[in-house]
Amino acid sequence: MPITIGWNEASAIPIGLVVIREVYEKHLRDLTENDFEGESPDCKSIESAKLVLSCIYKVSLDDNDKVWVVKFEHADIPKEVVR
């Protein structure tokens, strides 16, 4: 599956391929250290996740909201192949 950067699908730039290993749903209040493993440094706690996700999706989130946790790893394929 391609991984991209950008704010919308039309202008997204492919930067590589990933393999999705696990997907699950949780309430924000139930996220654990394991759920944040591999996350960017600005999103390593429940409070920071609420702030970051609220900014990205332009909604106000609270501890009762559900989120999807997607665990993936980079595929060993040059980004030129993705385009």
C-alpha cells in the first residue's frame, strides 16, 4: 500500500510503500504506550493525540471518542516504484 504526504488525495505525494500489520479501534481514553509505539514525537500521549487529531480532522475530540490504530511497517521497495 502506498504511503503519501499531503492534506488531500488529489495533491498527495507518494513516498514509499507500507505493509499494514494490524488495525484496531479503541476509545482515546484506553490508548496505551504500546498503541503509541512508532508514532511521531508530537503524538505520544492521549492528550497530544487529541490535539493532533483535532487539528488534522478539524473536530474537537474527547476521551470518549473512538480512533483507529493502524500498525504498519515500511516495505523495502524504492519510492520510484510507487509512482
